[in-house]
Amino acid sequence: MLKRLFGKTGDNVFVEPPFFCDYGSNIEVGENFFANYNCTILDVAKVKSLIRKHGII
């Protein structure tokens, strides 16, 4: 489901629910990405430069 929601994903993407975003398609994450519960990403514009390989939020 995350691969359909996010614009681009690497391998091993995990988001602990609940997760909130504006659109989802503007979010690009790399390999081994993890977001903890209650994560909110406001993606009215592209969100990618801070979320790279082995990213944890």
C-alpha cells in the first residue's frame, strides 16, 4: 500500500500506523525507511532531500 501511496520508494519501507500526509505522491523515500507512529508529513511540495537510504523518522 505504501508503494502505491508514495511517489517513489526503495526496498524495506515500513510506517508504523497511524500515518498522516496531504497527498502521499509527493513523498520519496529510500531503502530501509522507517517512520514511527503518529508521523505526519506535509507534502504539498516534494519531500525527498531529507529522507534517504536508511532514513528514520
